[in-house]
Amino acid sequence: MYANSEMTLEKAVITVAKKFNLVQILDTPPNISTEKQTLILEPLEVQIKEIQSYIDAKFEERERQLISMAREIRALKKAQQQKKSFYKWLKTFFEK
């Protein structure tokens, strides 16, 4: 850079990378029109939306499963508590 004052940092990095064969850098980046870029991006955006809706559906399904499991656990605990209460009542009934 000091020898050639017109050289930018980007050009210096590219020159060093080429000299040591670190990476293969194109001298000129491929010129893709914005129309082609939008044509390339549209299917990707659709795919992203599909994946996002799939993930959302799976989260909702898991949430419903968790809610139903919590209800079942609550019902089992209630039944267990009622069973304990009944046995306590039965025990006190026959002890008298």
C-alpha cells in the first residue's frame, strides 16, 4: 500500500490473497441484475414462509399436547387426592 498510494485496502487484501493462494477471488464480481435477484429471492421467500408456517404449526401442536398433558396430570392428582380422602374417611368410619 505504501509503494502504490492508489491501492485501497480491498485491493491490497485481494493481492495478498492471490499471492499466497489463500482464496480464489474473482477480479470482477458477477453482475446480476436486480430483476434476476428478485426472481432468485422470490422462491426462497416462499420457502421460508412455508418453513415458518410448518414450525408454527408444530409449536401449536406441542402446546396443545402440553395443555392436555397438564389437564390429565391435574385430573390424576385430583383422583389420587379423592382416593386418599376416601380411605381416610373409611379408616375413621371403621375405627369408631
